Amino acid sequence: MELTRTARRRGFTLVEVLVSLCILAGLLAALSILIFSMSELWGRGGAERAFARHTRAVTRHVEDMLHRAMRTASASGTGATALLPTKIDTPDGGGAVTLLSFTLANGDRLIPWTGEPLPDVACSLGVSSQSGLVLYWQSRIDLNYGKEPPQELVLSQFGKSIAYDYYDEVAKSWKTTDTIQLDTSNQPVTPGRVRLRFERGKQQIETVITLPVAVEGVPAT
């Protein structure tokens, strides 16, 4: 008889079971809300991470083109003028603008040639209001070189602007401008750094490229 009473006291009442089920249901509901919120947040974060990777990849490619241009120019003894701002006529009909320009001896893998790729490609880095960050290009041995505007290669539809950093020797500080600076003879001056600004919705990312310095005698690769 004593054993039966003890076993009965150790059991759960219906009220206790119902209360436990209610608590468990509340915990499961809270957990499901947390999982849904985390997945939604992760989805938004995924788009932001993809945009950040895109800006890094584009910046690295632009930096690689500038370094290739400098290596080739340095090997030929013209490194001082490898990255020289030049006034060009853009294909969108906006008139002549001064842009950071350089020459790629063997072109670039992104350039969409309609025929056999040509060497000695003159390139300029710019921003088009319709296309984004673009590379204006044209081979110097093209029969239409200098007669027609260059071709336009879109590097990033998210590219919004380009800024240029110049080092002030007097103030010992960097100055950022939206346009290429001119010297006292009204000649364009090559900046020390280039800033690329990308925008996707409310997300904005700015990357900085330090322009390579000419080193004479470096073999072209």
C-alpha cells in the first residue's frame, strides 16, 4: 500500500502536463520567430556581402591594369608618362573630358573584340551616367584611331564617381578633387591615388587605389 501511494505522488497531474505543453509551445514559437528573423537577416547580409565582393574584384582588376601599364612603360623607358591624364571624346556624345589614361600593350581579357585582338590599346578610366564605371578603349593601330570615339567597356554598373587624391607638399596632406588638376601651364597632373565610389541602393562603398610609381628597367610581364 505504501508503494502505491509513493508511485502516485511521483506522477504528473493533468494541469502540470498542460502547463508544460503551453511553455513548450511558447518556446517553439519564439524559436521559430528567431530562426525566421536570422534567415531574413542572413539573406539581406548575403546581398551586401556580394556587393562588397564585387567592388573589391573590380578595384583589383583596375589596379592590375594600371600596374601592367606601368610595368610595360617602365621597361620601355617611358614610365614617367605611363599614367597620364588625357582629354578624350567619350562615345556618349558628352564632349571631351580629361580622364586618367594608360596603355595596355596586350589589351585586357575583358575587352570584347569583334575580330582579332589588337595590341597597344589606349585606355581611359571614367564614369558614365548611363553605364557606371567604364573603361574607354581603342587600339592605336586601329584604322579609325583618333577619327572615332573609343569603345566603352562597362566595369561595374554600380560605379558612381571617381575622385583623385593629390599630395600637397606644403601642407603635408592629401587633397581630394572630383576632376583632374592642372599645373601652372594648364597641363593635367597625374594624381597619387584614385578613389572609386560604388552605390547599390542605400549601400555605398569607396575603394582607394594608390597609383604605381615608375621604376625604370623593370621587365614587362
